[in-house]
Amino acid sequence: MSEPRRILTVFGTRPEAIKLFPLLHALQGDARFVSRVCVSAQHRGMLDQVLAISGIVPHHDLDLMQPDQTLDGLTANLLTGLGRVMDEETPDWVVVQGDTATAMAGALAAYYRKIPVAHVEAGLRSGNIHHPWPEEVNRKIIGTIAALHCAPTETAAAALRRENVDPTAVHVTGNTVIDALHWITARIAEERELAAGLAELEQRFAGKRIVGVTSHRRENFGEGMQSIAAAIRRLAARDDVAIVFPVHLNPNVRQVMDAELAGLDNVALIEPLDYPHFARLLDICTLMLTDSGGVQEEAPALGKPVLVMRETTERPEGVEAGTAKLVGTDADRIVAEAERLLDDEAAYAAMARAHNPFGDGKTAARIMELLAG
Ligand code: UD1
Ligand code: UDP
């Protein structure tokens, strides 16, 4: 039998960890591979929450997060730190996911060493390099470098082919986010306590409809965040609604939300939820307001309407399927669209249908076979 392939998987944030743990679980159990893991820890607490629940123990932890870090400072540290790990590990493949600074720098450091890069969640494009910022450019850089492009959907694969990426290197695999959602749902079914921590809130808000909120996009900092906060304040004035808002640890998000929303009766501003508790929130909410990428993929799979607080999306599939709607960050528009869903049963029913444009939960196995091939 030939030597096992050495795979170095590199990531640094909460969503990358969620979307990579299914692949890491698969690689760990397969003798064709030696799976090594390097976290940049571009996120700290929010990354550690996912490592803990998924049982992933990194071989390298660069512990790079700084409070309110800048894009250039972070990227410089990533490039040198990840490069050192690659020199030590000499992998056959470097795997990166999505569009974060860690993913982009990981791809670049691998390219500098002529190590082939596999890109998980390849081909997402909004067509606007300022929305989302800086993710659109990060993805394009990775797309230029990667030797294997694992596109979640045919739309994403087509975007890569339009950019003249070698079509034989592009594969439609689905998105591992669905694998992760299935895994966590099964874990919660085995051990209910894992997601029992919202019980107090559920009791406090009994009889009200829960609107889940997440927000963190850099391009929304400042005016956009203020406007999102104003919309939530107005929605929370309704006595049939409660807002559950796990606030991202980025200080640019927290300062605004604390200043505008702390202490309101119908608003629970809470710490980031670990993944099982966030899955529970998706389960109990009536609708989600979000600017998150991952939540736009999870909510349609669960049939939860999502109002996407962005100007553009690189995930048109949820919108096309009818479960997601782009509403931007204008407060009047957010409130009007949310109230329409809350007050018009037919409008709600039209959006609240489960769709799975992002895969069947078997994406990790497909990617593993591509890495073996
Ligand atoms: C990053 C990614 C973004 C991704 C998002 C997911 C980049 C440029 N941005 O954005 O693409 O959608 O993660 O959440 O790669 N912080 C903590 N603890 C944590 C995490 C963050 O305190 O566990 C605070 C720190 O002050 C940190 C700041 O948040 O400096 C920003 O973190 P950073 O990773 O740079 O950006 P995000 O906005 O989280
Ligand atoms: N998530 C979580 N806890 C939270 C908020 C989100 O576990 O309090 C999960 C969510 O289920 C999704 C992912 O984090 O899988 C999305 O991460 P985020 O919104 O930070 O990043 P994005 O997807 O926008 O890059």
C-alpha cells in the first residue's frame, strides 16, 4: 500500500471550524490519510467552543487573536505563522475553507511552498469586492491558487468556470455545513443536556414569538450596525415578540448593541452560543435576522425564514428557494419585512419551507474521496 497522504487543514474562526469538523472526523478515521490540524486562532473563544463540541484537538495553535485586530496586522502574522507550520509539516495537501483571512493566508503560504491547496466552499461570489468585505477578495485569491475547488452548488461551480478555472479541478460537493448540522442534531438527540441552556430564556419569553438575530459583518460597522440596532429596538417594542441575540465578540458589534439594546424587556443580548445551543435557537425561533453566511445556509435547511441584512449575497440559492430574502441594513425595510412575516400568515408560510440547496449531508465524504484521488 502506498504512503498515506498528509493533509494539513488550516482554519481560525468559528464558521471554518463548524464547516471543517465533518471533514476532519472523516479523515481521522481513514487509513489513507495522516490528518494534521493547524488553527491560527484568529478567533479564540468562539473557535474553542467548536473545537470542544466536535472533539478536534489541533496539532498546532498559533493563538494569533488580538483585541480589535486589524486586517493587515492579522494577515501578516498569519502568513509567517502558517508558513512556519507548513515547513514543519511538509503536507501533500493544505485544506482551507471559505473566505477568512486565515483561509486566504493559508492558501498563499501553501502556494509559496508549491503545496497544492484544496478549497472547501469554493466559488461563492457576490460580484462586489466591498460586500462582503474583505471576504470577496479573499475567495478570489484562494480561487486563483487552489488545485481542487469543492463548490457547494452548481452556481458556485459555474462562477469558477467563468473565471477560467480549470473545469476538471472544480467539483460540486455540497456544503459541509449540512453535514455539521446533521451531526449536531444527532448529538443533541443523544444528549439533550447539550442544548438545554436556553430553558430559562424560553420560559421568560413563553407565549412570544422568538426572532433570532446575529450580526458581525465588517462592511456594516458604523452606520449599518446602528441601523440594525434601531430596527431591533423597534421590533422589540411589540409585546408578542422577543429578540434573542447572541452577540459576536467583535468590539465593533458589542459596543453598538450594548449601547442601543441592553436592558430592553423583550431583548436578550447574550454571549455567543455554542453550536448545540445555536442549533436550538434555530429550532425555537420564528425567523432569523442575520448578516451571517453560515446562518443563510442552515436556516433554509430547517425551513426557517431568514431576512439577510446585507446588500448582496454570494449565496443566492436560499433566496431563489424562497426561504431567504435580502433586506439590506435600512431600519424601515428590516422592520417592514419582519412585520410582514409576523403578521401575514400566508407570507410566512411561503417562506417557511425546508429546502436543501446546500447539500445532502454527505459532502465531507465526497471531499475526502477527491483528496484521495
Ligand atoms: C471573521 C472573518 C469573517 C467571518 C467571521 C465569522 C476575516 C477578515 N473575517 O470576522 O470573514 O465571517 O470571522 O465570525 O477573516 N473576538 C474575540 N473573541 C473571539 C472572536 C473574535 O474577542 O473568539 C474579537 C477580537 O477583538 C477580534 C475581533 O473580534 O480582534 C475581530 O475578529 P476577526 O476574526 O478579525 O474578525 P471577525 O469580524 O470575527
Ligand atoms: N453560530 C454559533 N453560535 C452563535 C452564532 C452562530 O454557533 O452564537 C454558528 C452558526 O450556526 C453558523 C456559524 O456559527 O454555523 C456562522 O458563523 P458566523 O456568523 O460567525 O460567520 P459567517 O458564517 O458569517 O462567516
